[in-house]
Amino acid sequence: MLSKRKTTIRGKHVGKKIPRIKPSRARKIIRRFHLLINKRRVICRKLDLAISDNDEATCSATILEAVNSGNLQKFYEEGWKEIRPSNDLEAKMLSVQNITDKSTLTRILGYIMCEIHEHGGLKNYQMASTIGQDGGRGGDSSKLLVKWLRELPTLPSDFRALEIGSLSARNYISTSGVFDQVVRIDLNSNDAANIQSQDFMQRPIPNDDSERFDVISCSLVLNFVPSPLERGAMLKRLLAFLRRDVTTTYVFIVLPLPCIVHSRYMSESLFCEIMAYLGYTRTQYYEAKKIAYFLFEKTMNAPDTYQRDSQLVRDTSKFTKKLLIHDKPGLNNFSVLL
């Protein structure tokens, strides 16, 4: 008879071994992957290639077809076979926006694609992202969201949530029982059955309230959007996905704390002003050691922008231009522009 014992005689666990990555290593993997995706996007734009970040198979096929038809295969293969790390190609990749030569762009593209598909770029990113939400590390930001929502006077029975940048179908937002429905999307889903591979900026605008949501969770996503204007566009687009047949809806935003407290062009108060300009009221805010958590409320009767009366006049240039708030060594350049 087979033993059902879960440990050996010496007490060692015999279950499936769960991979472990130090938090610093996981952050490094995630930052690297997003860098590769962003630089690939820039190169493909320069080469007039229409690609989708959320479909790696189609993206690879599109790139290979273009490389072969454009007589650029030699340069692509050179980049693919380059010894890693290549100081030359790493430097060129970081300044790729200033490069116009097609052969150089194609070499960098081959270098990037090889890392994503042959050197564990995508696989390591998915593993690091999932482990980053390990409850044992306090990485599931949706716990705080659910806690705040449970403090509300009432919750509707058909409470619906959209989770942008979802990493697990077993996180707190999905298992708390607060929501009647949770729709999960991520650029590169690691769970095709439960998380849809989709870029939020490409998600079709809802036709009616049956396709909209009470809550949108956007945890550690905005900071990976490539440019300040694109971040602003994402914040503006959230409005189209919030229900209009209920009195109040919510947006939960999580950012690395340095984006708020160590930026030359951003602060917690300015970020809240930008959201207020879009019609939101901040109802909750919490700073952890490395993370900033915001909960914003949107009410049906709130204006989509500030009312310009004598008491609510605002200098809107702070929302459309980078304005220096802090200036000292070691600060980052995170900002959001409308």
C-alpha cells in the first residue's frame, strides 16, 4: 500500500518544491523584462512593424516575416547569437530612440528577442511576478483593497472588478468573496485559463454598464507604462470602464514609493490633484516601506474636471507640463502628464 505521508522519516516535506526568488532579484527580473518590451516596441515602431505585446507567438512571427522579407535576416541573427551581456548592444539598446540605421536596429531586435525567448526572459518574468505576490511576503496588494472596500457601509451584490496586471487567479481580490465577478488581464498571462493576455490600452471600450466595473485595480502597472503622456492616457481611459448605473465606483492604484516620494516631477499631492482633475476623490492612502497604495472614489455627480469657480481655480499647466518639484541628486524622473 502506498504511503500518504507528506514528509519523510526525517521530517522533510515531499510535496512539490516551490521556487524561491529574493525580492530584490524578482524586482530586477521584472524591470529587465519591461525594459526589453519597451525597447522592442520602439524598434518595431521605427521599422514600421505592427506588433502586439500581449501575443508573443504572433509578435515573433510578425518580426521574423519582416526580417526575412526585408533582407535583414543576417543582422537579426547576429544580434540573436551575440555573446551576453554585450556591452555594445546593451548601450545601443538604451539609446535606441536615437538610432535610425535599420541594420543596427535589427541587430538590437535580435538581441532582445533571443533574451525573451531563449534566455528565460519571459519565463523568468512570469515566475518572478507570481512569486512577488506570495502571501508569505505580503506581496498581494489586493488584501489592502479588499480591507478598504469592506469598510464601506454597503457593497452591492453584483460588485464587479477589473484587475489590470493580474498575476494570479488565487490572490485576495479573487478569493475574498467580495466580488461577484473579477475580470483579469495582463500583457503576458501566465494562466491562460483565468487571466486574459491583453493590453488595457487595446481593450475595447464597453458598450454599456453590463461590461463596466465597480472597481478597477491597477497594481504596479502605471510605473511600467513607457512615457508620462501614455501614463496620463491610461488614467483618463479608466473612466470609460467604470459603471454609470451605480452611485460610486473606485480605482485602486499601487505605485513604487520612489515614484511618489523620490521623483523630481511627482509627489503624492500632485498625483492626487491629477486624479481630482479627472473627477476622483482620494479616500484612502497608505505608504509601506517601498510601496504607495491609493484608493480613489468616483461619484456619479462629480465633475470629470475641476469646476473653475473662484474657489477651485487650478493651474492646469502642472498636469500638461513637467514641473520641477524637487531637485537633488539621486531622484528619479517619474511623472504623469495629461
